[in-house]
Amino acid sequence: MSGEQECACLEGRIYLAKGYLYNYSSETDEGCGWALVMKESTVLLENLEDEFQQDSLHVEVNYTLQERVFCAQIVNTLDKVNIRTIKLL
């Protein structure tokens, strides 16, 4: 991503970010669910549509923040976000 910002605030609390999708759930437990993994940060996706639920998809997501949650798989507290729009890159 040379020369590009990975996440930018568009207006108010609406964000635009580019990254890769990754599933932090497992068959044995619910886990953290789907995440958008960017170069320097990760956010958990609340409402990812079935058609995008595929590891390593490169996407651009327009989202709003919901809350901070703890994710044991990542061993960190992350933002959970609500997807407004998503597209493949």
C-alpha cells in the first residue's frame, strides 16, 4: 500500500479502510468472528455478508464504530464495527 492511507475518517465517525478479511472463529468455539486486518490495525466486523466470508479477500470497507471488545484469539481489545458498504479490490 505504498503512498496510500489504510484507514481514513470520511465524515464524523464514518471510516474507510482497505485490508484483508480473516476469520478468527473456529469449529470448537465461536471465537471473534470475521475481521478486517490492515497493516497496522485490525477491526472486528459485525455484519459481514455471506458472499464476503472468505479468508484473504482484499476489500475496501466503509464502516462505523460500535464498541471495544476483547478477542482471545488475538489477545487484544479491538473495535467492533458495523459495515456500511464493502467492495472487492
